[in-house]
Amino acid sequence: MRQRTPGADDGRVTETITGLHMSLLEILALLGAAALVAARWLPPAARPRATIAAGAVLALSAIALGATGIRWQMLPVLAGAALALPFALSPLLRALPRRTARPPWRARWWLALPGTAACAGLIAAGPVAAWAFPVPVFPVPSGDFAVGTRVLQWTDPQRPETFTADPDDRRTVVVQLWYPAQESPAGTQRAQYLGRTQDEARTVSEALARAVGLPGFLIDGVARARTRSVFDAPVDSRGGRFPVVLFSPGSGGVRTQNTAWAEELASHGYVVAALDHPYDSAAVVLADGRTLTTETASSGDPEEDEKLAADWTAVRAADLGFVLTQLEALDRGAIADPLGGRLDTGRAAVGGHSMGGAAALQAARQDRRFDAVIDLDGFPHGPASPALAQPALALTQAPTAATDPRYLPRLTEALQAATATSYRLTIPGAAHLTFMDGPLYLPPVPSIVGTLGRTESPRTVAAATLAFLDAVLRDKPGDPSGALRAYGSLSVQHPDTSR
């Protein structure tokens, strides 16, 4: 199966072979290198022609890759070809006229075999690395709407920035919207992943790698990716006003970390507003070009870390409430935007992943404008009161030996205290990073991204979210329990009416 996805900023198209996660040029280079190694073992009469053909394919594809950008995954392929080249050229040299009668030297097969194996191993490492660390291919949204996206930046004049010493600094948040859009013409450039430009995407990608202690080059393919949405696409003229879903990423996470989830929701008629939290997110690129990096870090003391997490969660919750206020102003025309008059902020949900899920719970406790809560595997931080008054959906992984023993009891306590029906859905095969875009570009190691796979992970999380949102924001007939049970083990907590 072959999928075509837009490539770099100049509009080139990269063809990605699904499964191998390599472009057509990379496949050609791989085949040329492999053929160069294999030529040593062909019958003497066939060796020269095979070597010339393989060398030509390899050279042309390598030159083309040099012009478009060589991924690090191709370096072992090219190294293997370079090691094999002297031995592959020897049949051609033997065919040249010689001035002496001395026969040309040719390595014995038992000497050539280890070298061939070493070259083949290097070449094979290329597709393995491309499979483990691919350029992510985003799933095609299943809804009726095409998806547009835009980035906004707002400053709250009422809130000082607590992460800086400047008394005049005010809290600024960067927000990315995904919304139902008109279908774009064929060939329209799709939105860059992780940023508005490829430079921003690289900045964010490198910051995310540093945050988890990885060399930046390992996930450099993420900065090359294109999503399924189009920047500033015209808003769809159908569908009236759209419910809104605010989203807070995980600790150190960025606004784009759940793009596949956001695009799926937008294709079904929701507007998703995801936040960068400055000095918490790994990197936030502001409109003036400044990059703000994370200032949050563990102290190593469990009690102190719990207090810090509660403080950071409170800042995030305030960010979410501020953004909802801005969206209300945008809808009524106080902020000029093409989405003015199209946002149904009277039907608003708040959600998040990991620490963002904790922030969503706090935001809903503090702000009754939020009508529903979505916690994607988030450990509750901060005060447990007042009780949640909104229906809540908590998506979790199955507990393991590494799970914090306080997590599920604390989450269960929060849901049981709610005065509205809440749902906890445990998804089999999920890991913590299943609930964001990680499965699309990280190695498929079960402890990291779960066992659902690159396609099924985002589909399952988005489908469960939609089943819940359609019921609580759109009053879809019927209890969402039946639809939710299709995705895992469901626990339903009905409010205690005796309280």
C-alpha cells in the first residue's frame, strides 16, 4: 500500500511505503546498495553489468536524497554500500586491459563472506531504523468534514507570569485550533506537524527529545511530518455552530501532541483548542520569534514534587479558563476571527493527557462553564474539592507493577465524589503514550506505546472520546456505555442522589 503525504516546505511530495516507512528514493537507494553487495556472488559474466546497474541506481538516488535531505536512518545503508564498493568494483577492474600478465587479486570466498555479512547488516539496519523511528503518517479523519487549523496567541492582562521575576510580565498562552473546514483543492499543502513552519517544528522536536534524554536526531522524522489539516482553511459553511473541546498536554508536552485525536474530533464537527503552557511545555515559540523552554523539574522529594505538581496544575487550569473566555469573545466578534459566530461555547468540554488531564479536572471543578471532562490517563493533582459537577470520562491503561499505587484510588475517589455520571474506561493493550501521537513515530515497544499499533491507537482513543462527547454535548439518544464498552473495560459511577 502506498500513501502520498506532502513533504517539505517547498511543496515536494514524499511517497511513504506503509510498513517500511521509507520514501521511494530511500527504497531505491536501499535496493541499489543491496544489489551492489550481492553482485560479488553472481556468476562472473553477470557481475560487471549488475555492478554498473546497482551503482547507477545507488548514486542517482543518493544524489537526489542529498538534495532533498538525508535522514539518519539512511546512513548505515550508505555506509554498507561504501564498504562494499571496492569489492564490487574489482570485477570491472579485472575486465580492463592490463600491461602485465600477473593475474588480478580476488578475495577468497571465505574471506569475502564476513565482509558481505557486515555490509548486509549495515544495509538492513536502515529499514529497521526507519520502521522504529518513522516519519509519522497521520490517519485520515473519518468524519464528514475536512479539517482546518490555525494558531492564536493571547495574553491575560489580569495574571502575572509566575515563572519569571519580571513584575510586568503577563501570562501568555499559544493556542492551536482544529475546526471543520471546507474541502481544499487537490494538492493543497497540509499543515506541518509540531509547528507553523519546519523551523518551529525542529525546535519543538529537539526540545521534546531533550526532555526525555534522547539525542535529537532519533526523532528528526517527526519534524518532517505533515498532518491531515490545512492551515487557515475556510470554515465549513455547514453544521451551524460547533461545540468546543479545550485540551491541555502532558507534563513537558506541547499543543500538537494529540493532533491525530484533534483532527478526528474536528472532522466530526467539533472545534478543538489545544494549549501550549509556557515554561511548562518543552518549547513554546511565540509570535515574536522567542522560544520559551520548560522551567518545571522534579525536586526528587515526593512530598515537594506533589506540591509542585499541584501548583503547576493550578496554572494550567487557569490557562484553560482564560482560553475559554477568549473563545467566547471570539465567537461574539470581540476578537476578529473567521470562526466568529461559529463556536458553541455553551457546549464546552475540557480535556487533557497526563498532567493535562489533572488540569482538566481542576478547571472543571473551578469553572462551571465546562460541561464535560476528559482525562486521558492523568493522575489527579491538587485539591479534591469541590466535587465534579460535570460528566467525566477517564481513559486509562491497565495497571502494571510500574503504576503509581496512588493513581487509581485517587482517580476513583474523584469520580465517585462527582455529582454527575462518570465513566472510567480501561483500554486493553494501552500504555501511557497510547493516549497521544507517540505510537505514530516511536518504536513499537509495548511498555512505551502499548500493543494496539500505530493505526489502532489513535483510532481507539478518538472513537471512545467521540462516543462520550456526542452523548454529553450533543444529547445523542442513549447511554454512551454501550459504545464505550466496545473499546475496553468500563466502570460507570452514577451520582449518589442521597447526598
